[in-house]
Amino acid sequence: MSVPAEAVGQPKKAATAAWIGSALEYYDFFIYGSAAALIFPKVFFDESDPATATLLSLATFGVAYAARPVGALFLGHFGDRAGRKKIMVFTLILMGLSTFLIGCLPTRHQVGTLAPVLLVLCRVLQGISAAGEQASANSMSLEHAPAHRRGFFTSFTLSGTQGGQLLATLVFLPVAALPEDQLLSWGWRVPFWLSVVVAVVGIVIRRKLDETPAFAQQAASEGVPKLPLVVLLREHWADVLRVIGGALIASVSTIFTVWALAYATSDAVGMSRSSMLWVGALANLVALAAIPAWATLSDRVGRRPVFLIGAAGSAVMMFLYLWAISTGNYPLTLLFGIVTFGVVYSAANGVWPSFYGEMFSTRVRLSGMAIGTQIGFAVAGFAVTFAAQIAGPDGTDWSSVALFTAALCVPPVIAALTARETHKVPTEDLGSRAHRQASRPEKVTA
């Protein structure tokens, strides 16, 4: 039987939409991280001493992660009832609007305490948007993908995320090079204003994407659950816990992206803003190739071993990266930064979209991924704030931060060790009762 050409092209179309949409969405999300480390302490918290201002600014970065579990409850519910496509469009609109508004905010010098309050409100809206973004894009890619290449196709969501982070870094490079007065007056606003273009392009792309056949078949045959959350917690509670534990691996990303940037550019180390932004840019450039490579390997050898390499390896490499920063040796910092974030962390980052998504059935997949990841990501978001406290009054105790990061890699390792292997399970059988009861990969027939 021949397969319609439209059906053949859908996996690539879905993966492309996931990549571009995630890149554009996380461009918005990550420019906030750069600004929180470099700009906001001087714009919104300038009444405090530098160390306290940095701590408060990094706390606003974590606020979005606190909002994400709440957003996941609502967006997961509607995504499993109304479809993946509608959520994907909605999240881009919300992210683009909230990010543009951040660029329009008055400073504390202009309106007092109202300025940081408005900043936190916009950051909450960013968090709600991000809560449904990856889960909906991952579900869309997984359910369109050929069964033997789900790892590869779903990895496009995360390589898109890294692409967005790379784009955010590249946009901030010329901004960070501006004279201090121009940077703090208008320069920092430009990357946020560009989110209007980001939102429009992403919406146009995603509106042209078809709903997944798996969701359409589920809705037509069995109908959609009235309360996906009830079904999720009744049938998949253990997998939700695994995803929460696994999602703590994102702490590596937030500490690498935000805390290490603030530490390296502090007076204690003295590296320039531009040079450290280049570390992030080149690491993300390498990740764009590493993520699909690791994901392809997971289609052959399984999700669990690849994820374990990323989780355990990141715990070790963060020690080396932060140590390199502490020495003030830029070439060494650049090398370990690329290996840590671009190569090793990409193993876990590239495989988790398929690894988590394959734990759930179609009718609760978006809810399961959204709720599980966003609770774990909430911890990861505030890991930056905890790191700033752990680093001591002068912010130089990098070894304690490295140890803290390694400790946060332990739950992901446990989650992977206790999970089932799913890379050979047919898409329609994912999350089935028989599959959940299977304890070994060989008991599951491909």
C-alpha cells in the first residue's frame, strides 16, 4: 500500500515547525536570562548593593519557572482536549507579547518599586507560555514521526531551543558592547522589542501545520478525556515522578547560562561580557549538531543509556567548567564550556523529548510531559538563585555551586535507571497498560 505524499512529508514539516517555533520562543526566554545576569541588577534593582542586586535579578529569572507548573496544568489540559496545534500557536502569541512588554517597561529610577513588580508580572507570563511550548511541540513531533526515528524527530524541539539561545546570545553581543550609558538606557530594550517579529513568524509557520494523526484517531475512536489530569495521575503517576526527577537536569543549563555568566563577569574573575557570551554562543552552535546526533544514537541503542551519559557526564563537567572560570583562563573556559554544554549536556537534552513523551499514552501525553517537566524545571529555574546564595557573600565559592549542580544531576540518573526502555515500542502501544507492566526491554515486542 502506498503512503500519501502528504503523510510522508508530515514528520519533516512537524519537526521543522517545532524547531523554528521553539527557537523563536526560547529566543524570547533566554534574552531575559542574559539581561538578568548583565543588565537588570543596574536597571531594576540599582538601589541595592551589587551582590544583592544580582541575587534579586536572578530571582526574577526563577519566577518564570515557578509559574510554569501552573501553566502546565491549564495548557496540558487543553492540549490533550483541543489538540497540539492550538496550544503551539497560543504559546507563541503569549511569549511574544510578554517579551515585547518587558522592553517597554520603565526603570526603577523612573517609577520606583512599580518597575520590578511589572518585570515580575511579565516574567510570569513568559513562564506560563514556556510551560506549554515544549510539551506541545514534542507531542506534535513524536506523534508525526516514524516509530523507528522518534528520537531524531523529537530532538528538533530541543535543538530549536538551543538555536533560540544561540540567537539570543548573538543579539546580545553587539548590545553588550555598547557604552554603559547607552546600554542601560535603551540598548538592552532592543532584543526584547524584536520579539514582535519572532511571534509573527512563528505563528504563520505553526498555523499551517496539521494536527497529529495519533490525536485525531484518539479523538475520533475513543474521544478525549474530560479531565486528562485525573487519567494521568491514576494511570501514569510513577512516570510523572520520573519526568519530574529527570527534568532537574535542566539545572545544568540554567546555572551554565545565567550563574556562570554572572560569576565570570564579576569583579572577582573579571572576564568581559562579550567574551563570555561567545562561550555560550559557540557551545550552543556545537549543540545544534550534537543534539540530533545523540538522538539518532538513542534510536539505535535506547533512550536510557544516552540520557545517563548526559546526566552523569554533566555532573562531572560542571566542576571542570566552573574551575576553569575561577582561574581566569579564557581559552580553558571556552574549551570546557563547549564540551560541557555543547557536547555532554546535549546527550540528555537531545533525548529527553522522546524519552519522556514515550512514557505516556496519546490521550494524556501533553499533560504528562508538561506537568512533569515544568515541576522539575521550576526547581531548575531557582537553582540559579540558590547558587548565588551558596557561592557566599562575595560570590566566589564556585566549588560549592559545582557540588550543588552535581547533586541536582542525581535524580535524573535515578529516573533513567528506573524507567522502561521504549525506543522499540510501536507508537500506538506507548503508555499502554501492557507496556507499563513490562519491566525489561526484551519483554516488549517491536
